[in-house]
Amino acid sequence: MPSYEWKGRDRNGNAQTGVLIGDSKEAVIAALRRQQIVVTTVKEKGKEIALPKFGGGIKSKDIAVFTRQFSVMIDAGLPLVQCLDILGQQQENKAFQKVILQVRQDVEAGSSLAEAMRKHPQAFDDLYVNMVAAGEAGGILDTILQRLATYIEKTVKLKSQVKSAMVYPVAVITIAVVVVYVILWKVIPVFATLFQGLGGSLPWLTQMVVNLSNFIGNFWWLIFLIVFGSIFAIRQYYQTDAGRYQIDKLMLKLPVLGMLLRKIAVARFCRTLGTLLSSGVAILESLDITARTAGNAVIEEALLKVRQEVEEGKTIADPLTRTEQFPPMVCQMISVGEQTGAMDTMLSKIADFYEDEVDAAVEGMMSLIEPVIIAILGVIIGVIVVAMYLPMFTLISQIG
């Protein structure tokens, strides 16, 4: 049997590593879960395999459509194997088609749907499998699948909002940097040659821009090396537990973006936990899954601490308040939900509210970033233009 190196966290949130022998990585993951280890990565023969949430090559949108169609077919009374066969045959994504047909084959051989899906973590994560298991046990699989489809659709929407919030300013800043770089690299040397022909000393601002242009022309390779080296170093640092925690902590403290990321984390937490609890998944298992899908190491650590205190018999609201990572309003509403016995409903309402807040925050950030970037770019271009015309103004005044 092959040996697998693994990394993960115990139920207290402490980092754990080790080596385990197993038939496959799925068997190793299952064995570690029985030991209450939250697995983050598995290595076999030097090849690291990151555990995806909804899978490499399989898009969340594909899973949402599959889940929605599956729920309609089950509700219409079609047999489970027939539903999987139809959905597998019509699936355009070949990787996902292979997974669905394999699940159909396992179900036909006598496995439960949840057990068959658990063999394919690249498509169906813990949240999905646990909810399906709860649906099978309660005889409400169609209802559970509808909730899952709604959850994944909202998750996809939230991810697209994050991308739109990040991609637009990054794209504009990149274009601005490239424009300024080209001006300094190609345009300024033409003016510098002209000024040398005129003779005399250059104004300090002009000399500074010419020196910067000369540096870019002579050491452009060093600039690219520093930029790409920094990106690579940050990405490697983020792969470590300490690096991910520090970078995620820093992101949450950023002036505008930090508030947006915190709202996204709150919306994701409430939506995930509410969906799991309403589907009958146990509270401790729900908190485990919610922590792993938090998307931020700081929030994940906070939720694992909450899970530990809940396991000791405490409520969710009190330890959640002590983490200081969630707004007081959220903690108070969760407390009310616990007291009234309708926490899943309360969590769904909080998620709806914060998803609307994310919409408004993204629009506000877009409207704020665009004029700021344009103003900064205008100042930079203006300084370069003034620097290039200052010697000409001096020459004209001397002639006059």
C-alpha cells in the first residue's frame, strides 16, 4: 500500500501532520475524519493534492444545475438510478459526467447515494455529502437537493461578487502601470536625447524623470524579477498555515476591502450553517464543515474555537461573541434563534441581509475606486508631462 503524508487540524484547531498508509487518498481522508482530523492536504510520492471544495475541472455552476435537475426528478418520482443515468448522459462536462455515472454504478451495486458521492471529493464536498445523507435518512432527499441547489447558486453569486470586486481595480491598476512603464521606457528617452542636444542643466523634476527612465531602460529585467519573485514568494508563504493566517488577518484589516471580506465571511458562515442545520446535520458536524468552508483562516480558527465550546455544552452565541470576529448584531440574532428554537431560519435571514450588504458594498467600492485610480493616473501623467516641458519653458524664457 502507498504511504500518504497529510496535514490538517484537530477539533481544537491545532495544526497536525503525519504519515498514513492506505489503499487510496479517499481511504486516508476517511480514516482521518474518524479521528476528528480536518484534512487540508494529502501528499503521495511527492505530489501534493489540495482538497478542493467543489473540484478541479468541475465548476460550481455545473453542480448547481445537476442538483436542481436531480431534485426535480426525485420529486417527480423517478427512480434514483434512472435519475443519475439521465443526468450523467446529458452532462456536457466530461469529468463531471464520469463522476455521475460512477455514482450511478455504485448506487446500483447497493451503496447509498451519500456513500457513493463521498468517493468523489473533487465534485461533492463534505457539506454536500452530509446533507444528502441527512436527506436519505429523513426521506426528504428532494427537499435537501433543492436546498443544496439554492445554497450552491448563492455561493456562486457570492464568489462572482468577490471576483468583480477584485478583478476590476486590479485590471485598471495593471493597465495604468503598463501605460506609465511604456512612457518611461520608450517616450522619455526621446526627450532626454533632445535635451542633451540643447545643452545646459535640467530642472530637478525633469532630471528625476530622466533618471527613472534610464533605470527602467537598463534594469527592466530586475524590475520583472522583483515583481514576479515577490508574487511567487507570497503565494508560497500563503500555502503555509502561518502564512495563510497572517495574510488573511491582514486582508480583514484593510480599510475598505477588509469590511467587504468580513461581510462575505459572515454571509457564507450563516448560509452554510443555516443550510446544514435545516437539513438535519448535527451541530458539531455542521460547525466543522462551516469552518472548513469559511474561506478565511482567521474565521476558520474562530469557528473551531466555537465548536470546541459547543462540544463542552455551551451555546453558539456566547463563544461566537468572544471571538470578536463577528458583528454584535449577528451574535445577538443567533442568540435569539437559539432561544426560540429557530436558529436555521434566523441564520438564513442574516445571510440574506449580509448578501444584500455585499451587493451594496461592491457597488460602493467600484464607484469609489474608479475616480481614485483615474485621479492618481492623471497626477502621474501630469507630472511626467510637466517634467518634459520644463526645459522647453526655460529655453523659451532665455530666448525671450
